Amino acid sequence: MQPDQLKAIFRQGWMNSHVVDHRVQRFIKGEFGFEPSRNAWKKVLAEAASGENIHRAVDMGTGPGTIAQFWAEMGMETTGVDFSATMLDAAKTVAAQQKLDISFMEADVEAPPLPTGSFDLVSSRAVLFTLPHPGYALARWAQLLRPGGLMVLIGEISPTDPEKQKRAYRPAEGWQPDAEYREAMKQLPFREHTDQMLRVVMEAVGLKDIRSISMDAVMSSRWEHEKQEPAYGVLQGTPYILVGQRADEKL
Ligand SMILES: C[S@@+](CC[C@H](N)C(=O)[O-])C[C@H]1O[C@@H](n2cnc3c(N)ncnc32)[C@H](O)[C@@H]1O
């Protein structure tokens, strides 16, 4: 399948209203709506974004604006990019409810029409796994940073234990991938990736001083969440945040 065909298939999936509702329920109202977790994420994201003059942020594949909201809450001028208009509608609703001023742009994150060197921070959470060309995307995101700007990549390593896998799998109610979608998923190079693999690509696109943020605070809040809602499955994956800096004038 050609990259454009693949993207059209995935875009249709991410546009589905059940998939959008699922992300809002599971993350905006679920993990990020649980106060101890929200505070823990605030702490780790603030640590990730620490640096000089970090004011303009863009969140790639923002979905319902999950991470964009944190940057806006920290006072950054924030843009969220996504190719699903339905996700962006949900993001606008959530931002309005939280009284946050965020700009949203409907575009392909592998080639976002944004000016080179115009951001202090580029972030993305849980998006690289669904891109046909995550390498092109990361190269472009690095170019969007001004020298000294930060790339913040947030993700979750899937469990390998079959029991945990069963509990971690939460399909969107009312939506099932069809045969074409399942076939398309097989062509995604980062469908299952680890933070170590990402580190290599971050190096390859010219980022320096790559560091991992400790996720202890997030893990403790997940234990607390698990005690209150054992069926939620929040402890199954292993979250990570990697931060790299654009050091050079030219990439
Ligand atoms: C798993 S969701 C993650 C959403 C959000 N970052 C979060 O953490 O909740 C993946 C998001 O990436 C978006 N996406 C996938 N491929 C994309 C592409 N090529 N261009 C723009 N957005 C894309 C989807 O529409 C979806 O909103």
C-alpha cells in the first residue's frame, strides 16, 4: 500500500466518533482526569519543558488536546496539530471547558505547514506508532525548533506479559478495525517501539543532550488509580518521556 493510501485508512479510523469518544473517556476524563495522575503528569511535563525561554509549543497528533492543554496551562502559546477534524472538535470543546487558549490546525504531522525554526518546544504523545514514516516526521519536527528548542516525546511501552496485554487492550466501543485497517497496521514501522529505538532516531535527526524524565510520580499515581479502579488497566504499560535539544543552527 502507498503511504497516502495508508494515511487515508488511518485518518478514517481516527475520525470515527467512537474512537474520539474513547480517547476522551480514557485519557481526558480517565487517567488525566484523576487528580493525583493529573498532578503527576504536570510535574513530569514541567520537568521535560524546563529550559531557557520555552514559550511557543506545538503538539503533534494532539487528539483531544491531551498534552497541548498542559503546555497552555503552563502559560505557553500553544498549537495542536492533527489530521482528524473530529479529534480537533473534541480538543476545542475540552479547551473551552478548561478555559484554555489553544490554536488548532488540521494537517498531516509528517509534513506540517509550519515555519522552520519557529517553536521552542515540539511534543508528541502516542502518535509515532501510527505513522507510515515516523523518521520523516521526527526530522521535520526537529527543523521546526529554533536552536536550543526542545523535542518532548511521550509514549508507553506495551506490556509483553500476555495477561497484562489482555488487560491493557481497550478497543473503542462501537468501532472495530476492518481487514483493510488491520493489513495497513502491519505496515507501520513503529507499531511496537521502545524509548531506546526513539533515542536512536532523535540522535539521527540531530538532537543533542537526550534525556529521560523519571516517571516515578506517574507510576505512584497509577498505583493509587489502580486501587480505586482496578478494571481501568492503567498499570499495564510503561510510560516514558524523552527530551532532546536542537543544538545546531543547521540540521
Ligand atoms: C493515539 S492518538 C493520541 C492523541 C494524543 N496525543 C493523546 O496523547 O491523547 C493519535 C492521534 O494522532 C493523530 N494522527 C495520526 N496520524 C496522523 C497524521 N499523519 N497527521 C496528523 N495527525 C495524525 C490521530 O488523529 C490521533 O488524534
